[in-house]
Amino acid sequence: MMTMSDRMKQLMRGRRAALAELVVAGTLAVTQPAWALDPKLVDSARKEGEVTWYTTLVVGQIVRPMIAAFEAKYPGIKVNYVPAPWQETALRLSNEARAGSVKGDLFDGGITFYPLNQAGLVDRFMPDAAKDFPPEFKDPTGLWTANIIQIATPSINTDQVPGKDTPQSLEDLLDPRWAGKMAWTDSPSASGPPGFIGNVLMSMGTGKGMAFLERLAKQRIANIPAIQRVVLDQNISGQYPLVLCIYNYHAVISAAQGAPVKWLKLSPILTFGTFGLMKNSPHPNAARLFVEFNLSDEGQRIYAKAGYIPASPGVPATEADLKPDAGHYKARIMSPVEFQEHEAEWTLIYKRLFQ
């Protein structure tokens, strides 16, 4: 017969066991990732053994660090990369596909997507790692997913532009002091002049917006045949005291290195760097795994460390106020779909008024 003492010991053992189960459950809740990879994807990727990434990103700044982290996490899968501007990347992938010899498995760069999608070359994929991303940051059918946020804004050379002369609104760009002293990229993208024009027309309305653009054209904005980073460098060197359509994180990186530059929270446009997959690629599973890694919190922190703005809402930028919420400013989101719908119209206005 069980004594009172035995019953108390048994009760205490039961309570301890229940408590242990709760502790384990709590630990699992904390340590389990917010997303779970399918082990079959990893196995299939390892069997393929490699993946080829066509990239528009800066090799030393982010491409090599991302590859090193991925290869350390998934030994046996080699990442090859082909760096080039978006025009060359899109043309090369298109030519290879037409020749029946697809070599690239995936590509990045928001504007790279348009010509490849129009040619029917983009495969669909919805990464598990991006399931908590805002819906605006991914195509609902899986054609693209944002890996970074790109905020297109003006910037000033702080040695040349006193604080009191800093533009506070788009209308301030019409001040005679800026005539012949502004520049922007000639990139036909959402973060270039066509996107700027679209932002004006959407925010002001067609009538008022066109009137503004016609007056802005009289300011003789220089068209630089180069990407946003090169335009920013000309701003920093003092060639142009005010430039439009640069990426705010580029300005922060340069300012941290001592450059006299400041980005402006002036009617900013939020665009995306994106990932897309090629149809009929030689290493589709390794490509999917690589995208999953890039969009995971681990991969997004690598972007942040390199100075980029992570797309994941759960990973802050190294300079927190680069993101609209943390920086307390509003940015108009311009998705690839929206830009593609209006690209011809906005580009025509750019060519007519500004070229």
C-alpha cells in the first residue's frame, strides 16, 4: 500500500515532468526558425552541386560575403556568379535562352525582371522565407521577390549647399539657383527619371504634375549615362551640388566614410531589388535554396551589414532611419507591375521633356 510520503513524491515527480515539458516547449518556440526548409530541397540542391547567379549587385560589398556564408552553411554547393549591369544581364540571359542553352539559374535587379518576363523566361517560385514579407514586396504569382529595398531620393553636397538652401519640397527644385546644377541617371527604371515622373504624376495628378514637369525641364537637368552610384559620386565630388534619383543607402555608406553628402526625405520612391528564377535552368533546386537563404533573417542580416536595406520587416537596416517606418517618412511604393504598366508613357515624357 502506498504511503502518504510515496504519494507526495509521485505527485512532485509528475509536476517536475510537466514543468520540464513546458520548458522544452518554450525553448523550441524560441529556437525554431520562423520558416522551415523542406529537407528534400536541400538534398536536391546538394545533388545539383552548384548554382549560377547573374547579379547586378556590388561584388566586393555583398556578392562575395553572401556566397561565403551560403557555402559555409551548405557545403558541397558551389555558387558561381556573373556580375554585370542590368542591361547586359538581361540581354545575356535572353540570348542564352533563345539559343537553347540556359546557363544562369537566377538573377537579381528590379529592372532586370521586365525584359525577361516579357520574353516569358521567368519561372515562378514563392519562397517560404518571405512568407512574412509585406504583400507589396513579392509578386502574388511568384515571379519575383524583393531581397532589398531601394529608396530613390535626391541628395546634396553638404559642402556646397547650406542647410538653409536645402530643398524641402519638389517645388523647391524649381528655384533658379538650381538651373544647370542638377543631374540624374539616364536609367529607364522605376528608380530613375521615368519613376520620378510617375511619382510626380501620381502624387500631384496629371494636370498639375505635367505643369510641374514642364517647368522642371527648364532647369536643364544633366542626364548622366551611368547608374545611380556614379551620379552620387559626381554629387560627392562637387560636379553637381544636387542630384536626383540616388539610393539613400549609398549616400549613408559614403557619408560614413567622410563624404560631404546627405540624402533628402523629399518625395521618395520605394522600389525593390528582386530575385527571379530562370525557366529551364540547369540547377533549379540549388537556385531555390540560394534564394531562401538570401531572404532568411540570416541572409537579410548580411545585406544589412553590407549597408543595404533588408526587405524583411524583421531585420532593421544598420542605419535604422533608412527604412520609412524607422525614419518617420513616407515613401511611395512603386512595384514592378505598376512600373511596367506605365513604363512606355513615363519614358516618353522623359524623352520629350528632359533629353
